[in-house]
Amino acid sequence: MTEKILILDFGSQYTQLIARAVREANVYCEIKPFNSKIEFDGTLKGIILSGSPASVNEPDAPNVDIQAMLAKIPVLTVCYGAQLSAKNFGGKVEKSNKREYGRAQLRIQKEDIIFQNVPNNSQVWVSHSDSITQLPENFELLADTDSIPVAAFRKKQDTGNSLHGFQFHPEVYHSSEGKTMIKNFLVGICGCQQNWTPASFVQETVDKLKAQIGDGHVIMALSGGVDSTVAATLIHKAIGNRLHGIFVDNGVLRKDEFQNVLDIYERVGLNVKGIDAKQMFYDALAGKSDPEEKRKIIGKLFINVFQIEASNMLEAKFLGQGTIYPDVIESVSVHGPSQTIKSHHNVGGLPDTLHLSLVEPLRYLFKDEVRKVGLELGIPADLINRHPFPGPGLAIRILGDITPEKVD
């Protein structure tokens, strides 16, 4: 089983960056809303609490039982998470005289495993309006800055799991040694093996797909983009030609794109059917010039074409999709502080009437990880690095109504 780190999200705009830093250290992690139920199985190695736009002193401030987590595994707390841990253990968090925002120099006051290979006075990025003014009695100061009396701390411990807190953001680019500190937490404190690699992901995912699909068939709409191509290649690796890909020419693709993409799929060995539906789309778009209306017509018609193909393929009981992790995260709202950023076409985008079970092999990968997995699978670099071309394509780039002449 893959070991993992859990990141509890309190609504910070930087939470995805914490996940990116953990993944870059070859450790698997997942982001969950702070109020999610935690499964303390053997794979969970540590928990990171994110920042938040909220204040810990608000009456309905988001809260978690840090003591219960510490009884099981080590915890790293960042910004809001650090303030929450200080407050929950009896310390004081108060409104700062001014909002502290920007670069600061981290002065290390006490040696700690979290600062291994981190030079003194390295740059960190701060962004908060509250400050920890007094640590709980069984906590100790690890670092400060010119403007923050408590920039890093730990809970004193003779035995048991460690709790560390940063009142800065180690996950952002401007914290020059932030990723080293996160890695120190992952490896030095949580004991992570750093064995989550593209090769291990491919092996594990193919095994899971074989178990999920069994001897079934999968139907999948392909776009020529990197996400759907890598997802299809993984499914194909698991079940071969029982994956049935469909690539629709909607008449507003780039020049020669329909044939070029089909040629690449043939090169990769995927079982893909090309459907020339240009005229159907031109007829539906005739006289329409509002970009949003064009977008909706193309999306709806694409689903119609796909449904017709799916209804002719009765043996297919599964629907493959190229959903990636940001699609998933951005479609789940953290209760309270942050809002759902967008609903996404890949998350529940096709109608229930298809009665197909979803297969989403990339559901927990970020875009750059998808590319690495694609290269690991041997997909040609020209497809992996292909510039994306959204579904509505030229229809949005052409002003006014759509005609074959304008597309040409």
C-alpha cells in the first residue's frame, strides 16, 4: 500500500502548493476539507494543517481535534493551523497591529530536525493578520523574525508524536528553504520512504484498473489533450482493446488536427474511432455569435454524439475520463471559509442516463505529474507537450457566426 500524508484544508489559497511540495518529494498526499473523517490506517504517516483566511478567534472558526491526531501520528501546522494549535493547547493568539504580509528573514533560535540543511536567516513568506503572542507552557520557540515573535515552534515531547508549527508559508516559492523544511517533516519526522514515482504510480494504477474493470469494456471520449490521452493509455495498458476511444471532429479543431491526433493514437496503439460530425456542429451553430451560447451548443452536441456511439456499444459498462486532481479539489467546497472555485466538465460532466461506472485513473494527479506519467508510459513527447486546445476551439476564436469558410 502507498504511504500517504493528509493535508487538511481550512480554505487557504495556498493549500494546493503544500500538496505540490509533498508530491515533489516523491510522497503521495491527499487534500481533504478540515472537517473530513480521518482514516488512521497503516498508510497514513502524517497530517498537515493548512492556512486559512479565517481567524482562530472568530466564534465559528474552523476547528479540529489536534490532540487526537497527535495520539496517532506527527502533525505539521501552517499559518492558521499553527495559530489553531497554539490556541487549542492554551497559548494566546491576538490581532496583529498591522497585517503582516511579504518577505521576512527566519532567525533560527533552536536546532531542530525540521531545520536540517536550512541556513539561518533564510527568506520566508508571511501572510496573516493574527499573531501567536504567547506559546502554551509545554511548547518551545524554534524561530522568529523581525516582526513575528513566534515564527516556528514545537510541542515539547519526551515520547509520542511531534507537533510543529510555522507562522509562515513554507509551501510558496518565496520561502527559499520551505520545501526543505517540508521534506524534513516528511522524511525525518514521519519516516516516509519517498517511493511514490511515475513508475510506481503506473504499476499500482494498472493493477487497480484490472481489478476495477475485470473483463469489462470501457468507452471513452478523447480530445487529443494530454489528460485524456494518458488516462486512455493507462486503461489500455490494463485491458487492451476492450477500451473503445471516440474522437469527434466538431468542425472547429485546429488545422489538420483530426487526422494528426488519430495518427498519434494509432502510433500509441490505442483503439480509437474517429467520427466526422463537422456538418452537424455547423448546422447547430448557424447564425449563433454569442461565445457562451456557442460553447453550450458545442458541449451539448458533443454529449449527444457520444451518447449515440455509447448506445451502439452495449458491451461497455464503464466510462473512462481524464479527470485530474485540481478538477476534483476545485469542485469540493471547504465548509465555510472557501467557496467552490468552479464546477468542472470532467467532474460529473456526462449524463446519468448512460448508466456507466466511472473509471478515472488520473483523479489524484496534478497536471505536471500527468505529463511525467505519460512519458513513463512511452507516449510521444510531442503529444505530452502539445498546447491544449479547449473543446469550443475555433468557435470561440472566430467572431460572429461560424461557417466552414471562416474555420478554413
